Amino acid sequence: MSLLTQSTFRRHVLEVCVALGAALNLSCSEQRTKLVVYSPHGREMLSEYERMYEEANPHVDVTWYPMGAEVGIERLRGEKNNPQADLWWGGPSALFEQGAREGLLAPYHPSWREAAPPGSFSDEGLWYSTFQTVKVIGFNSDRLTEQTAPQDWDDLLEKRWEGKVIIRSPMESGTMKSVFAAMVYRFFAEDGTPDRGYDWLRRLDANTKAYAASPATLMLMIGRQEGLVTLWDLTDILLQKREQNVPMGFVIPRSGALVLNEGIAIVNGAPHRAEAERFYEFVTTKKALLHQAERFYRIPARRDISDQEKPGWLRSIQITELPVDWNVINAHREAWMQYWDQHIKGHH
């Protein structure tokens, strides 16, 4: 029986129990609390943490909704006056900052707050970073190697990659929005204008065959060789290669990979605030983060996890970070991406 089927079965048993209790003037021992989580972290990890938390807390029914970070914040905005979710788990810090400014998040300082690196949390406790998401160049390993794949971001603009690039649709993906904005920032930092950055995105668009509507579609298209290269998460590349046997490899760009903080936050007005805090703590302990690193290729943000404690795959990778100013990027991100959506995408 699958994890989701088990969860559904338990809910059905409880419903029958409640119905019989009402009919026979009896009562069930306890009704389960429904904890709602919005997250882009993928079915593999979400299913496992649903199971683990429910085993440790039988009175709770964890219900997760998988959605990209951009979709997640739009849902929270639409539900602001009548919150449906208890916890938002995953997405770039830029969106969590936006959610904080809009009053969508509630303050909470976790027990490990002293281990949070500078810049990886809101001073008011409205969000904290759990992982670092590393953006790299991905490629179909049946057709390319680490030596023949693009070696740096600018290499993706070369004529030989025309029609061979597949990209996750940025307007639905918070992390891809941040990647595109970071590409513009490289030029903005030099002359204070996004024009050369827009030209870079225009040339990338000319080489792009398609914008995938979801991570699963992106992996499927690369696996089928509908495209050969992409910009994507190191985590997802490694996970899909292992779990779905997708022929994927990756290159850390010579000028540096983009490293984003992934947040977690309690929703303002969460229906089950106390339970949300317990789940928050459960998935962010050192033990949980090391399990997520080992099992799901997540890179813990906490600074109290030593290199010796990290799994072998993480210790074996040398990640050079592209130097960017995320404060500047986040301030211009939405305007730059609106320009891309209206004037660049599909206009080459």
C-alpha cells in the first residue's frame, strides 16, 4: 500500500468511526488534526516526511500540496483573509521576503536559530533558510559529457546550442526567476542598467526550444533528448538520475554556480499554529537535515553541521559560488522578469 493510500485509508477509518459514534452515541478516541503544507520539495521527500511525522504524531494528518514557489505565494495571497495552509516549506528567499512584506508569514524563531548563518533568515523570524539550492548547467549524459557540455553561463548563447536548450518556465518557478534576474544583475552591476542583461536573455531565448511547465516535464524532455542542456537545481538532477534513471549530468559553471537560500515559514493566521511549529522543528533538526542531505541531495544551510557529518556526495563536490548581491537582485527581480515575459520571450 502506498504512503498516500495509507494516509487515505487512515482518514477513511476515522470517518467511519466518527459516523458510527454519532449513530450509536459513542465517541472516537481522538480526531486527527489536519496540518496543511505548501511545498515545491517533490513527492519523494514530502511523502516520506508525511509518513515519518504521522508515525511520531498519530493525532496529525499531514496534507501536502506540491507546487512551485511562485504558485505557493500566489495561493497564500489569495487566501490571506482566510488562510488554508499552516506551513510554507521551500522556495527562494526572495519570495519569502516578499511574503514577509505582504504580511503573509507569522514570526517564529526555531530552537536552532543561533546556528543560522547571517543573511539566511528574517530578523523578525518570519522565515529561516533550511537548504541552499545550487543552480548549475545540466545536460543529457547519453549525448554529452562534462567536457563537451557548456562550461559556463555564457556558453549557452553559442550557436551550437540553438534549439537544444530546455528551461523550466521562470514565471512559475521562483528559483528560475532568481536565476534569470541574476544573469541580468551581472551587467547591471557594471553599468547600472539592465539593457545588456536583457540582450543576454534575448540570446538565450533564441537558443531555447521550450519552457517546461514543471520540473517533471523538464526532466522528461531532457531524458528524451528533445533538448540536451538546461539550467537547473543540482539537487533535482541528482535525485531524478537516481530515482527515475534520467540520464543527467551537471557542470559547475566556471564563473560560479548560483546559490540560493530555501526558506521555511509559518503562515500568518495558520489554522493549526502549534502543530505547524512542531512540524517546522521536526523537519529542521540536525538529524532531519542530514537525512535530507543523504536521501534527497539537499544541502543544509545550518552552520553547526560539520563537513565530516555531511554525506560523501556533498563532500566530493567543490561548489564555487557566483558572487552576486541578492539584495539588489531581489529589488529588481519582478520588474526585470516582467520585461522578459512581455518583450523577450518568444520575440527573437
